[in-house]
Amino acid sequence: MFVAIGLVPQNEPFENLISLDERGYVASDERCLTNASGIFVAGDCRTKRIRQVSTAIADGAVAALAACDYLDA
């Protein structure tokens, strides 16, 4: 059983920094990149099909590696 505690993202404070989709989720790709250089996103606040703890944890690892690549460049 999965209990949904909300489906409305709280991303409004960032709408002037990064692109949000029509539902308010951060627009990103599977590499957790946003449209702004150096800003990465992970978890249920980003665009994705499945919103579960396990996918949010994986997003964190992906975003961390993307940030490392960004810093190394």
C-alpha cells in the first residue's frame, strides 16, 4: 500500500530560477538537470512518472553525480 499525502508540489519559490511544468513540478530530464546551469533537482518535486520514496532516493544519487560532473567541468 502506498499512502499519498499530497500531489501539489511546493515549487513556487523557484519559478523565477528554473522552469516548472503546467502542474508546478520542476521540469527536468532523467539526469535530474534543470534548464539552469548548476541547478539540479531530485525527488517528488520534479517531473517524473512514479513518485515513491525509492525513486526519490535514486534521484538524489543521480543529481549528486550530475553535480559532481558539473563541478569537474
